[in-house]
Amino acid sequence: MDQKSDLLPIAKLYVNLSHLIINKLIFVFYYINPPPSHFLSNQSPVSHFYYHFLSIYRLSDRNKTEMGATLLSPSAFVKLLFLALCAIWIFPELAQAKHAGTTRHYKFNIVMQNVTRLCQTKSILTVNGQFPGPRIVAREGDRLVIKVVNKVKYNTTLHWHGIRQLRSGWADGPAYITQCPIQTGQSYVYNFTITGQRGTLFWHAHISWLRATLYGPIVILPKEHVPYPFPQPFKEVPIIFGEWWKADTEKIISQALQSGGPPNISDAFTINGLPGPSYNCSAKDAFKLKVKPGKLYLLRMINAALNDELFVSIANHTLTVVETDAVYVKPIKTNVVLITPGQTTNVLLKAKSKAPTATFAIAARPYATGPATFDNTTTIGILEYEPPSPVSKNKNKKFPLLKPALPKLNDTNFAMKFSKKIRSLATAKFPANVPEKVDRRFFFTVGLGLNPCPKNQTCQGPNNTKLAASVNNVSFVQPNVALLQAHFFKKSKGVYTTDFPVNPPLKFNYTGTPPKKLMVNSGTKVVVLPFKTSVELVMQDTSIIGAESHPLHLHGFNFFVIGQGFGNFNPNKDPANFNLVDPAERNTVGVPSGGWVAIRFLADNPGVWFMHCHLEVHTSWGLKMAWIVMDGKRPKQKLPPPPSDLPKC
Ligand code: C2O
């Protein structure tokens, strides 16, 4: 025993040094021989190995020491000398890496892949043949360099949803906003740094409906040695919700835009790509979460569905929300989480202290308020307890599957209550930097509308019209070149105009009986903001065609949700109740069905920033617009020129 404790300091040094060596070797190996870019996914044994290897040796500090203890060897001394020498070689770079962050390289090949769901095989767009796509894991402060190679017949782009893209707008990704699409056979390197963010985000295609299958998680861990502001989970598990059509989604949306009617609804929702036992021939296609009794789990939930907000619940378990849209929040205990497309929500799940003789459904189904029919099915994943002892003759296959109660499909009161509960930590370490003064105020109506039917055609919208959607009655027309290029090279003429309306062109009772004039205007209009403008924006749902909750997403910024309510926003009364102390800080917020939401953001990021409803069908119909934020005076306040491989239109 004594001998052991004498050896401890040396052993520790040895362990630390061997860790550094391994780290360095991975680093070198990584550059000489980049691993398959699916290395962080949990789908193949190979990638599993990579994932654990990297997560243990590069990402998870706690594991390091645990692992280290098993590496002890009595022949340490000779090696120690060697290691000490190596350390000199290692230290400068590590010291530097700590401040500058690591650069992480990924290669994303966009390829077709046959996938079978609901008894039908179809060829879908994937990254590296994986569905859902590979997981990106990085730390706050890291640089990501992602080479995307387009090997399919569709032109595409990828977007890193929720990443602030500070002065890296060229890497943001929405097609015809910040870049032209990557054409078949071409590639583009997305290069950006994660600054001041940690938590869960996701990446997805950002053109037409290609994001139906092109999506995957982004996990941003805190900087090294920085703990979470909540208990350290035993394990972290991304849970990405998707929406599945048996038919080709590109055909569905193009046919809908042609006819003017609503697109066909989906056939299923999925959890990590799997629909689960409530659907035909999908009993085995269920996501399984295996937990150990008494342990704490961090579920990184992402709603990557195209058109549906989702209620999520796990039978007989309480969840604690600790982060939304990669911002920590005051912990909220709840049985049900509401998550709109474009939102991410980290929840803690505490496993019961004894393994129960049951399994538990992780269930998700829509929260839907619109006038149209929607997919009202429920996707189910299975929470299973691993028996405490290896003896498990009665495999829990026969255990009953308990199902949670979910709010009713149109439970708008639940939605409002849940949304209001989300509050920033607002601590010294994690302050809520809500802009106090406001430079410019905007009032935008968001909602549906109609376009006239072209001559010699019959249309499937109400009264032979085409369904549309708008912001302040402007239905956004996608340009043929990227707005950011047009702006940067001062060639906006014929591409966009800067007269986006600050207020609705027509005042009416937005949430009452809609006016007769339902037709939208069309145009490619933007708002121009000088650098560091402090913006207050009220978004008001309209009841034209039907009131509906719209998850509005802003690129390039987080905003603070300072107020929300039902009915029409009252500029004389409502601001008195604004929360400027600890409002939620997010990138996507649901404009309440038949209500309004007020947000504030500081326009400190030069570039062109898309804002749109994250219900893809509404984006297709024109519920989108863009903000142009001008350069500031200082060099560090200007958008650098585009990378040389920026795709051409
Ligand atoms: Cu999830 Cu415009 O993006």
C-alpha cells in the first residue's frame, strides 16, 4: 500500500504524459490520414471506436483520469524520460490550442443511399451514406472545416443551424442568401469558428426540401475544464426528430407549388431516423435508449422535422430542461417538452434507482394549429433499463411498454405556458445581455395568404387560388444569385431592394376576422441595418386562412424573447411587461397561434441574415425575409471577402 502511494505522483505524471502523447498521436494521425467523416456517428463499430477514442482522449476530461488509472505500469521510469522529452515538443502547441481552440476537419460527401422505412425502400440524400447524418462534435472556441462534396443530381447547400457565424457569413449556407448552391460534382469548404456557444445545434440542407433527410446533430461541449452549470451526466445522447415521407419529397413540394394546394402530409415521424412500433412494419425500427439505474443522462433533443412542432414525453419519467438553442437556461422540471422545427432542447433524465420491470416509451407527436390537415401520428422510441447484475434470464423483451400522456394536438395554452417558462440563467458567468436601449423598432405580421391562379390553370388553393405566406404581406421571391454576394460586391441592382416594410402595409384586426384582401405582394426585399443597431421586433401572427404557430428562425444571431401574448400586440400596454432581466435567448421562437412575440437582438454581425418560418412548407410559400447588417468601422467589424471556392450560380 505504502509503495503504491509513493508511486502515485509519478504515476500521475506518467498518466498525464501518456495522455498527451496519445493526444498528439491522434492529432498527427488525424491530419496525415483523416478518418472517415462518419467517425463520430454511433452507427458502425468502426465509427463507434473513433467516437469513444476521441471522446475519451480529446473531449471528456473526467474520463481521462479514470482511464489513466488503468494505464499504470511499474516499468514507467524509462518511458518517463522519453515522455518528458516528448512533452517539450507537445506543450507549446497544446498551450496554444487551449486558447485558440482546435481545428476539426470533416468531409461530408452528399450521396444517395437506399433506406427502408415503413416497408418501403427509397433512395434518399445522405451525408456519407448515413441517415441521420454524422454527428459533429466540437468544443466552444473550436474551428470547424467541413468539406462538402456534392455527388448527387440535386444542387445543394448545408446550413449550421444556430451557429452565430461571426464574420463568417459565407459559411452560413442558405441557398441564394449567403451562397449559390453547390452544383453536382462540385465542392465547398465551410469554415467557421464556434464562438461563445455551447450546447446542441444541428446542421441541415438549406435548399428546397432537401433537409427532409439531410440533417445531423452538432454537439458543442464547453471549453476544456469548464463544467456544465448542472450535474455532470453519466452519458449524453442526441435525440434528433425527423419527418418521413414514403414518396419523394422534392416531387411533393414542386407539385404543391405548381398546383397551389397544400403539400402531401408525411407518413411518419422518426427518432434518430427510426419511426418505432406505432407504425406498420416498424416494430424493430425503434430507437432504443438503454440506461443504467440511478444514472443521469443528458438528452440532446433536436427537432429536424420539416413541418411539425412536436410534444415529447417519456412515460413515468420527469425531464429537466437545462439548455435551449445552445444557451443554458434555468432548470425546468416537466413531463412534456415542446420543440419546434429549428429548436434544440437539452434535458436531463435521471434513471430510476432500481431497474423497473417495464420499458418506457419516448413519444413524440405534433402540436398543430394550422387550418390544414397534418400528420397526427406518434413516433416512439424505447427507454430500457439495463439490469443491475449481468444475470438477466428474463430479458425485458416481455416487459410492458408504458406510454406517456401527451397534450392534445392543438394545446396552445400548453405551448404558451411552456414557452414562457424558458428563462436565461442570467448569472455572472452566463449573463443575459439583453439590449437595453432600442435603436429601431419593427412590427412584422407573419402568416398565410394567397396568390392569384395563373391564367389557363386551375389551382388547388381556396377558391381557385394558390396558397402563399408572407411577412408584412411580402411573399419573398428567391433571387437567382446570392444576396450576400450582391451586397458584398455592390451589385444589388435587379437582385434585391431595401424597402422591406417596417410595419404592415395594412392595419387590421390581425387575429380577428381576416380582411377581404388576402392577396400577398411578392418581392425580394430586405431591411438594412447599420452595424450594432439594437433591434426590437414584434412578430404578430395573422388569422388569414387560419391562425397558426410559426417557429421563426433568425440566422446569424441569438435573440432575446422579451414578451409574448395572445391576440393583437398592444404597443401602449404590452411593453410594460417585457422581461429584460432573464428572457430566453434563442435562434428560433414560436410566434404563438393567434398571438405575438417580441424579441430583441444586437446587429453586431455584418452580413446577410435570413429570417424565416422553420415550417418548411411556409418557407416554400414565401414566409421569409433577410436582414443586411453593414460593416462597422474597425477591421474586426467587417465581413472578410468570400473564400475562393464559394460556389457560382
Ligand atoms: Cu434551420 Cu434557415 O434554417
